[in-house]
Amino acid sequence: DIPFVRSSAVSQANPATALEALTDTTPVPLLVDMDPDYQQSLPALVLDVHVHAENEQNRFVLINQKKYRTGDRIQGGATIETIRPDGVVLVHQKRRFLLVPK
């Protein structure tokens, strides 16, 4: 058997490893701007609370009244890639989108 080796270049927290590196200023489309079929592949998502802090360990969001942090998988299968000052970036089906507070 060939042992499984995880490349150190692949982030374990980011399921969409083919995506470019993400910063707080990387353009990410809003969920409402994604195509309707993609939007329908997800449950209704409401960003109830958005806490961005200098220290990443202090960042969290409440989506549909449930608390999440970077790397968590939410209902519907999307993963929280990062919590930025302008909202939360999620990855679903290897595509990023931005969810912002209303």
C-alpha cells in the first residue's frame, strides 16, 4: 500500500484548495450575486451576528442563530473560510461567496 501524504502546501481548513489565496481585500462575490441555481443549493442563510477582531481566535459569527468560527462547516455543507471586517467568506462546491450582515 502507498501511504497517504498530505502536502504541506494544502490548507486543511480550506476545502477549496484550488482557489487563490484569500486576504481581507480579495474580491469575493456576495451570495445574492451568485447564480440562482447555486443559491438554491444552500439553505437560507442569515448572518445574525458578525464579530471581527484583530486576534483570529476571537472572531465568530452567528448564522441562523448558531455560532461558528473559521473552519467550521455550517448547515448545507458550506465551510467558513474566514471572517473578514466586511462579512464572512464561505466555500461551497469549491466556490467562494461573501455573506454580509443585513
